[in-house]
Amino acid sequence: EVALPRQVAMYLINKMIKPTLKENGHFFSGRDHSTVLHAINTIRDRIKVESILAQQLLDIEKNL
């Protein structure tokens, strides 16, 4: 239930703030850099084929 929102948050942090993968993982209970990389790649792949998710991310970015 929380995996997708966490992945989205990791993706957005990476896109907007551009921390290192280790720094990004630190925001999420010390997640490993490979977990962050997986999350970013998962969301990148999903927004290519899921237009609703892509639009939701655009809406979130506009509001930040």
C-alpha cells in the first residue's frame, strides 16, 4: 500500500532536489541507494505507459 507513494516521493525528490541516491534514501528511514534507484526507475518506466500516473505527477509538481 505504501510502496507506490514512497517510490513517487523518491522520484520527485530526485527530480526536483537532485540529492545523491544515499541522501535520498536517508529521507526514507535510511533506505539503501539501490532501493532509491529502483524506485526512480520504476516510476520512470510506469509514467511512459500510464498516462494517468504521468498526469498525477505533473499535477503534484505544479503544486510544489
